[in-house]
Amino acid sequence: MDDAPHTPRAVFFDVGDTLLDTSAMLDGALYTALVPIDPTRTIAQVRAAVASSGTMLPERRPPFHEAKNNADWWIDRYRRVGEALALSPADLERFVATVSAGHFGGDPLVVIPDAPSALARLAAREIQLGVISNWDDTLEAILARKGLARFFRTIVASTSIGRPKPDRRIFEHALAELGVDAEDAWHVGDDPEADALGAARAGLRAVLLDPHGMYAHLEGGPIARARTLTGAVDRILAGAG
């Protein structure tokens, strides 16, 4: 791979904890669904129910990228939490329906603050943008609801091709969608194995989002690190040189 700085033809992005903050996905979403049912409950009680129901959660079996299996697992998880909260049968069904609808609609997900500006900077350079994410079939609709889908020429969810990252075939599929060679593309994501090493093994250059400086040992060769999306774009446009 040529390490000389040059403008790439394409940049791909992970979604969870890269473009969208998932930190409120569990306890915050559960609490929000619980308040209309019983406003006397507290977020501490929800967190306790999440913890106490952990040993009762169904075993999540691969492949994790299959949309129906993924959805069923989450719904069952929410049901176990509701049971740990000792909800009545009617309230339990209402709770599960509310939190599941919010989950699959992406309600608890929050746009990373510098995501739109970072994407716009790359788009202004006429760089093609895409998404490669281990996600189910709700991904494109969620990105549209959050106002980010308009930036992307292709959105590849693992469920659509049956190959989750770090499998090189999901990267190759996305590259083919844009008609770009691996050496002319970058991938940005927060997971060391799935995003950084997966992209590098597929021949792309990668920026690993490392806000706490935990992965210095991965820096070098095709892998760069940045603390923010703004920093990731800086590295890409500088060729990580």
C-alpha cells in the first residue's frame, strides 16, 4: 500500500458509538418506557433490574447479524428486565412494546455532536461516503431519521449480506458498491478488532476512534487513531502522514 498522503476516493463509517451514541440504549430507554407505567420508579431501580436479570437473559447465539434473531434477543432481554421489575402482566406487555418500538426506531440513539460537520467536510472534497456496520435491517431508516443518511452513497448493514465485521467480505461488498479499490478507501470506527483490524486486513486504511487513549499499540501502518470524528477527518485528509 502506498503510504504517501493523498485524498481517498471513499471513506466508510461504523455507526454504533461512531456516528450514533448508544450509551442511553439500555437503562435510559428502559426508564423512559417505564415512567408512563409507574412514575414512582427510579433509574436506580431500572439499573438494578438490568443487573439482577442478567443471569436470566437468553444466550445470544451467532450469527448476530441476522435481523430476526437480533430482534428476538432484544425483545426477550427487555421482557426479562420487566419481569425483574415485577410488572403486572398488562404493564409488562406495554413496557416491552414501548421499549422495543423505541429501540428499533432508534429513539434512544443520539447523533455524535461532530458527526454532521465531519461528514460534510469529506463530502465537500467530493469523497464518496458509505456506512459499514454490524446492524440489523433497521439501519438505513434510523440513519434517515437522525438526518445522516443523506451523506452516504451506500449503507451496508451486516444483515444485508450475512457477513459481519471483521469479515473482509463486508468491506469488499461496500467497496464494490462504490466502485472503489481498497487502497483508495478508509474506514472509521470505534472497535479495535471489527473496525480497525478488520478494515486493515481487507486492504483499507483505518482510523480507530480511541477517545481514552487505550489502543496506542495499534497505531502504525494502515491504522491511525483519533479521539474524535473531527480528529479522524484531520488524519484522513492529511493522509495520516
